[in-house]
Amino acid sequence: MDNADNLLNSVSMTIIYDPTSVLLNISLAFMLGLIVSFFYKVTHKGLSYSQSFMVTQVFIAIIVAMVIMVIGNNLARAFALVGALSIIRFRTVVKDTKDMAFIFMSLAAGLAAGTSSYFLAVAGTLFFSLISFVLFISNYGSYYKSEFILRFRTATAPDGTVPPYTEAFDDLTRSASLLHVEASGDGASSKLTFDIRLKKEIEPAALSSRLAALDSISEVVLVASKSDVDY
């Protein structure tokens, strides 16, 4: 019976953080949150970037550090906080699956800082940031890098003839992959979409000007593609 009482007392005992430790833990969580959010910004691709998501990562690290210090090793407080936080509804949809990794990293940094595991917090955050940057630079997992998306309307050429834009592609591009064809209602023209990789030292304006100069081509649009295209 005495052993059971001692066990319960040890479980319910709460760690009391002195003011210096509290300030140190919160400050470390803040700095680590800034590091995680900074590398998120550096390595982000696509159009789903959000400034509020950057700020949220910093807030998550600080809040988690505070929560873990409030809980300490008090089991009752842990259950109370779980019940209190369960009333919050999160309806924000994460558009990029990679964003989840940065959220978890902010959580882990806050947990490590809140438990005064300083070396783990700093080493883990720096290692994660380094790995994310290396994967970004190496373009890991990409099928190929898309440079530009080219769209234009061209008159329908008779069967067996070479399209007029072929010569421009041969002279100015390394590759030109047809992605989409949209024929007009009367069949007199078609809107084509290509994935373009320009040759070295060729400016995008040179390709668009070359195509626009052709009589059979109109509505030339060249869009820079910053994200990977997967098929």
C-alpha cells in the first residue's frame, strides 16, 4: 500500500521551473521556431505559400514549450489540458504534405525546449533544417524540372505538314513536351500547351517574340514554372 501511495505521489509531483529556466526555454523555442520557419520559406515551392503559416510555426514552438512546462510530470494537468484543447476545432486544410513535416518540427522543437533538452532541441532543429535545404537544392524526388509553361493558339495545319513552331523549338529549346491540346469549335485552330526547357543563354522573350512573329500563331503566353511537374 505504501509503495502504491509513493508511486502516485511521484506521478502527481509537478516540476516547478524557476523564472530563469522559463525565460530560457521560451526564448529557445522562439529562436528555433524562427529557424524552422525560415527554412520553410527558403525551400518552399509552388503557389501555396502563406505568411500566416510562417508565423504559425513560430507560435506553435512557443506555445508547446509553455504547455509542456505547465504539465511538467503532473498527470492530472496533462488530462486537463487534453480536455481543454479538445474543444478547439482546426479546419485549415494543409495544401502541401511537406508543410506537415514543418509543423511537426515546430512541435518537436517546442517540446524539447520546454523540457530543457537544449542540445536535442538545437541539434534536431539544425539537422532538420540542413536536410530540408539539401533536399531542396538537389531537387530530390523530382521527375524532371519544368522551366516554363508555353501556351499559344495556332492555325490547324494540313496533314503531313511540319508545324510552323517546330523550327523555333529546335533553335531555342532543349526540350518541348506537349502537355495539352484544345481545339476550337470550328476546328480552324488549336490552343497548345508545352513544357519548355530553354537552351543556355536564351532569354524567354526571344522564344515568345519568335513565335509571335509567325502569322499562324497568336495568343502567346510564357509562364515561369517554379515547382516540379509530375505526371
